[in-house]
Amino acid sequence: MRICGFLFSRNNVFLDQRPGSFFIFSKTLKKYTMENAAYYMEKAMEFIWAYGPKVVGAILLFIIGSWVIKWINRILARAMSKGQYEESLKRFIVDLASWALKVLLVILVISTLGIDVTTFAAILAAAGLAIGLALQGSLANFAGGVLIMIFKPYRIGDLIEAQGELGVVKEIEIFTTKLNTPENKLAIIPNGPLANGNIINYTAEGKIRVDTVIGVAYEEDIRAAKDVLAEVINSNPKVLKDPAPTVNVLELGDSSVNFAVRPFCKPEDYWDVYFATTEGCKLALDKAGIEIPYPHRVQIQKA
């Protein structure tokens, strides 16, 4: 039999170029195709019987698990709302719980498919350790932010002093706290040092004392001076009546009798009361003819 010089298939079926050979070729091709179809059908059925139940189970697990995660997130968000936590903390905790549950669900789905998750878990653990070491400082700030949001040593709008900065809390984020300073500067402080350091909250008690020291000359009547100073702070509408403001002799200085003038006010009125008290005391003492001493320089010249 004379044949052409090319290979048709893996079964070494060759095309004969003699008249009528095409019929033989077609018959052979049909037989080959049917055999292969039966072979692949058999393999497909084996695959379906072996993995079909696992795939269906994994899909059902994913659908049910996703619904359970949404349900848990709703319950957690409702519980956080009742606890009166900061809005940023609520969102963060709900998102963190959601992602953790989703990762757990993916691991369960992979395990249901019969895939060994031990290696996958080991990779996740190693990646977590590496990320933790690389982000040590950021994680400390993150932990500090969570503690601040839970224990609330200060809130937005509070006047605080911490880490050498004094200002009104503008924003509490998960990693940093932002303050508006009296100079209208924005101070951004990491939450890690804030949570572990000293914090003075001037707003927490709802009232704050303004401390000023006013001196008068030794020759002046201290009772009259005290009455003048008391009138200044009592006439200020921003000074609170309870606790009552006080004026007392603080010390006998080198050249003056120093009075501690101490009115109370709301934290947001602190600077207004401070400046008004300082200016008002000077004007009132001048009007009453009471001298405020100041340093004198005496020059001695030799003839």
C-alpha cells in the first residue's frame, strides 16, 4: 500500500492517496473520534463523581458562610452602637471582624475541596510575622488608637495637653490624633506615645481655672487692691459663679505684693477670660490710683 508521508494521529492512521481511500480514512476517523469521546466522557464522569459533591458542598458553604458573616457584622455593628464607641472605632472593628471571618471562610472552602491548607496557613503565619516585625511602630500606634477609642481619655473638641502639645482635639484616627493648637497649627501625634504617656484633659470636668498673678506696690492698701481685682473678675460674664472666683495674696515679692487672681470658666472661654482678666486688672488698678511696681534702674555718675 502506497501512503503519503505525514502522520495523521497518535494511532498511526495514514492517508492513502489511491482512489477510494478517502472512504477508508473517513471510517477510521469516525471510529477514532467515537473512541476518544467515550474515553473523555468516562474521565469526565469519574471527575464529576470524585469532585462534584465537594464542589457543590464548597459552593453551599461559601453561600451560607457569606450570609452568616453579614449577619454577624450587623449584630456587631448594633452592639457597638449601643456601647457609644467612636464612629471610626466602630467601622474599624466591624471591618476587621468581617475580613477575619472571610479569610476563615476561604480556608474552610479550600479545605472542603480536599486541598491541604496546612501550607497555606503556614504561609499566612509567616507573612503575618514578617509584616508585624516590619510595622512594629505602626502596630503600636494602632494598639494605642484602639485603647484611646475604648477608654476615651479625651474626645473630639476637648482641650488637652500631651506629648508637649496643647490644643483642641480635631480628629481621632486609628493611628494618630490631630490637635488644633492655640496658634491655629495642626499637631499630629502618634497614638502609641499618647496611650502610654501623660494626658491632661482640661475639658473633662466642664470647667477650668484661669491663673493670673497681679502685683501691687507695698505702699498700697492691699484690701482696696483686692476689692478692685475681685470686681474685675466678677463683672466678666464668662466667669463662672460656681466655683466662685478668688483673689488672695500669693506672696510678698521683692518689690511687690503679688495677688493670685483665679476665676473659673468653661474650657472654650479660657483664653478670652485670661486676656480679659489681665487687661481689666491693669485698667482697674490705674483707675483706682493703685500702683503696679516695675523694675527701676538707678544710674550713679561720679563727678
